[in-house]
Amino acid sequence: MQDLLLVDDDHVFCQVLAKALQKRGFDVTTANSVAQAQGLLEEGLRPDFAVVDLSMPGGPSGLVLVESLHASSSEMSIVVLTGYASVATAVEAIKLGATHYLAKPANADEIVKAFGKELGDADAGVSDQPASVRRLEWEHIQKVLADCDGNISAAARELGMHRRTLQRKLAKRPVKS
């Protein structure tokens, strides 16, 4: 059995996904925060695989954990899951050591398949449609938020908007292209 660390702040989602991954032959350890996962690493946990939620309230983003996981083992396959996918966070996740980046909802089969994808797909479709202005705004907000290490107040100052306005924009679902 291969060891897998699953980190997601949604307890129910974490339990359901852990059971599904166990059925696929993984020995799953779960954590519900970046701090809890880093504690497991400090205790000596060295999983072969990791699934990390990008957005976890009340602490650093999953990107911090991706960097720690990659530093602990460059051979580890790390998949980042997020309900708020953006180009900026995908690029950062890959730069920090993630193997793959998936938008939620993703099922256990998609995650296992992502672990096996070590090379890019040159045949991936490229859209002829330019992104909408609303989507470009979403991407820009995500990039600034990542640059500010997830600090909403700092990102709001950088963007020149009120913190509450930024929080409302972030609470909405990402805009489709």
C-alpha cells in the first residue's frame, strides 16, 4: 500500500475522499489544516502522494504546504485541489512542486489519474475564445492575493478596493471563461 496525505478543511469531503482513495489501494492520513499537516511532517510522515486543498480559511493557503511537502521529498506526487481555480495559482502550485492541479469537484479516479500524469499533454485543447473581462478580473485578483500570501487586507490595499468588496468577490464562484 502507498501512503497518501489528504489535506482539506472540509471534514465531510475529506472523509468521503479518504474512503474512496482507500478503496483504490492507498493508506490515507488526513489533516484539516496546513498547520496540522505540517505537524504530521514534523513527526516523520513521508507520504508517497499528497492531495492538498488550495484554499483553507484561517491560515496559510495550501501553497505553503505544497512547498513544505516538496522540500520533504522531491519524489512525492502532489495534486492540488481547488474550488477557485485560476491560472495564477496553478502556475504557483506547479512552481512550488505540485505534480498536478485539479478544479473541484474532482473524484477519486481523476485524482489517481493525476498522480500518474508526470508529463504535460501537448494535445490539450487551446480555446480560440479570449477570456471575458470578468474572468480576467478574477485571474488578476487571484494573482494579487497569491502575491500577498493570502492576506485579504493586503490584497485589497494592493487592488485599491475595500476589504469587504474583495471578500464579496472572493466568496463568489469563479467566472467561466
